Amino acid sequence: MKSRNLLWIPLKEQQNYSAPSDFEQLQRLTQPGIDALNTQIQAVETQINTLLNNDPHLKELVAILDSVPGVGTVVATEIVLQTNAFTRFTNPKQFACHAGVAPFEFTSGKSVKAKTKVSNHANKQLKTLLHLAAMSAIQGKNVLAQYYQRLVQNGKNKMAAINAVRNKIIRICFALVRKNQFFDPKINFELV
């Protein structure tokens, strides 16, 4: 997808700024590569869907994670892949560190040197997907949106509040998989 975007985005940008003949030539040169990459992307997505549909355990894990507000099929699939079906990471704190959403204090001895920050050594793609899930969740009318609003009203920086929502999504996902149940805002939110 990144390779396709490297070809597609500059082509779309040139559409408005190039002479029509120049744009047609550029499109004629890049379109076969874009089409080939689209075909490969569709083939990979078909294989992923086939694997998920043929394995009842993976299909159930994705369905459980998909029930969490903000988490869709793409995010759920990525979490299942990154955790190796929740066998690689069994602790939500470990996974939050892997995803780069766990805040760490910068201390030396007894003194605090700076405010808490997340690590730069993280899986950036996973962090991006969790960020998109958190942004989606806080737009709705659900417990995660209420959690975000409560943090902001209590004076927390908006980016730190979004990071807290990302952490909460991870904790909810791990709790749901551990209990083998779908998300219910009245039951699950307070358990994590």
C-alpha cells in the first residue's frame, strides 16, 4: 500500500498543476504499476480474509475485538497478528509498550526530570492504527468518548488523553479475549 501511494499521490497532485499532455504521459507511465500493486493488494487481502474465515479461533478473536468501540476489522486483525493470537503478548502493559502507547517517567534517582513520555522504540504501524481507533472511538457516543471527555475536563492534555484512550482500548481488548466475551459498556469498561 505504501508503494502504491508513492506512485498514486504524486500523480494526483500533478493532475491539477501539469499541462494535460504532460499529465497524460505521466499517467500512462505510472498507471500500470498502480494497477499491478492494486491487484497484489487485493490478492493479499483475499488471502487474509480466507485465513481468518477458515480458522474459527482467529475469526472469533477478530469478532471479539471488532466489538470494541473504534476497533474495526483492520485494527482487530493487526492486533491478532501482532500478538500471535494473544500468545506472544499475554499482558496488556507489554503490548502497550510494544505499540508505543505506554507512558514512561523520565527520572533519575528521586527527582523527576521531565513529564511522562511514550517510547520512540515502537511498532509505528500498530501505533498509527491504535491512534485511528482512538480517534474513531472518541467521535461517537460511547464509554471511551465519555472517558476522553472526562480526562480533558480534568485538565489532561488532549494528546495525552488520546493516548490514555489507546491504552484503554488495549486493556479492554485483552480483558475481552481473556474472558472470551464481546464488549458490553456496562460490564467491561470498569473491569480494566
